Amino acid sequence: MLKYLAKRIGRSILTLFVIVTLVFCLLRLMPVEGYFANYEKMTEAQIQAGLQSMGLLDPLPVQIGRFWWNALHGDLGVSHIYKVNASVTGILAKKLPISIQMGVFAMLLSLVIGIPMGLLMGRFKNRWPDKIGTAIIVLIQAVPAAVYYLYIQMYGTTALGVGLLFDASDWRYWVLPVCSMSLGNVAFYAMWLRRYMVDESNKDYVRLALAKGVSESNIALRHIFRNAMVPLVQYIPSAFLNTVVGSIYIESLYSIPGMGGLLVTCVQRHDNTMVQGIVLLYACVGIIGLILGTSRCCWQALCWAAPGAWHWALPPRCSARCCSGCPRCTPLLSPWPLSWPHTALWPVSCTARCSTPCP
């Protein structure tokens, strides 16, 4: 596991280096107006002197090496257009916390609503909970997001008695943006969890459990739901980090001073230093999300979802890996991988499945 994770981290660092270096090189092909706030009033000698002082007349490899050296020390340069002579790191540090808070709330809300919604849809397939949930998912995915964002703002501001200018000190101003940001993930989690639960319900271990008299609710909650969560768990870290970096439309709609529209604004205003700093941040966020999808914390969540998925990574507690019902053993050590639902149905006796007694 550590070797695999080390390879993933190494590839991720290489990918990050290639992406940011490529953007850095492309920005050097852009007009130099993005490095001067009053470019129209400057003479050619002043422009050349300014470029020389910023090191932009040095060979490209020298510029790339200087950029990465400064970036590793936390210096992403200064903004020349967005906020004149302001540190890029300082600008991002002021805008990132509010986007993180809003992203955390939106992600938690989407999990709290989407997971139970998908569970009910999968549990009561083709019945009224499934039909209502399907209608909600189709509505969220079929209608353009900008349309229902506007309706949420139009009627929500009146219902909550809030204005259009965001006030971080009043909790009511957080409700509408958080709800709007969570809608897409609610539909995603509910739709895919329902689909995976329907697939799991047609497998042999479910039929075996039904034949042995296990209740449908017990099978759905303890077996089908956990196995259906396995494919979803690995996408939660990346989805969380993507939510954290903000939503361009929602943050502009509610006048939220976050990260959402910052990249677009800097591109439109040709602030090249800000653009390369934001691209570096976004690339780091995406790569960290991919790494977390295969990290130890994700696998621990997978263990909770389906203990059998982790069983080969655990040391055996008895020589025969029997562990059917011995109080000192667990279904994690079942001789058959990914078969923990079967394990729970065996008689509580070590001798029922192996001849070697547990120590």
C-alpha cells in the first residue's frame, strides 16, 4: 500500500509540475500589458525597465526555475492589475477561508440529504420513494442550474428576509448559497447509490439471506447499502475539494468574496501573475483529491462500507483463516474475499468451517 501510494504521489507531483510549467510558458506568450497597471501611459523604455526588474527578460528556463523556487517558499509573486503590488499569496489567503467554509457546509448537506435519499430509493425500488426521488434528480439535472439558482435567490431572499449583498456574520446569508451549491452533489449521490443498491440486490448473497429468513430491511442496511457505498467513497475527497474552491456562478450571484470568480476575473483583466498562482492552487486541489481517493483514510472508509474489501491486507489471527463465528475472530478474515455478507450467515461455530481451532 505504501509503495503504491508513493508511486501515486510521485506521478501527481510530476503532473503538477508539467501543468503549472505549461501554463507559465503560455502566459509568457501573452502581451506584456498584464504586468503593468498603467501600460497605456508608459514609454517603451519604462516598459523594458519594468520587464527587466521583474526578470521577464531572462531566459525562459531561468524564469521557470525562479518561479518554482519562490513557489516552494510560499511566494507566488505580486498582482499587477487585480490589486496593484499586492501579494498573490495574501490575496488567496483572504479569499480561500470563506470558500472552504461554504464548501464544507455544502458537502455535508449533500451527504446528509443525498445518501439517505439514495438509500430510500434503492430500498423501495419502483415505489413512491423511488419515483419521487427520481423526479427530483431529473429536475436538478435537466433544468439548467442557472435557472433554479435564480429562483432560489428570488424566493429565498424574501422568505429569509435577507438582502442581495452577502454578510458573513449573519447565518441567514449562508443558507441559500450552501443549498444551491449542494444540489448537484445531492443528485449525484442519490442517483448512483440507488443504482449500485439495485445492482447489489440482484446478487446471490441477497437471495441466500432471504432464503435464510433475514429481513429485507436488515439486508438493505447491513449488506446492500455498505457494498453500494464502496464505489462512492473514493470520489468523496475529490468532490469535497472541488466544492471547496468555490462556485463561479453562485459566488457572483450572492456577491460572496470567495475563490469562485477570481480566476475568470484575473483572466479577463490579463493579470498573468494572479492567473499562474490560481492555476497552481487549483492543480494542487485536484491532485490532492485524487491522492486522497486512494489514501489510507479512504480505505478506512471502504473498510467500514465493506469490511471484506480490506480482508487480505490484515494479518491472519489463526493459522487457517477460519473465523466464521469465533468470538476472537471477525468476518474481515473470511477465506473468501468480498464475501462478508455470506460470513455473517454462517453458524456461530469455528468448527463449522475449518478444522483448525483458533488460538
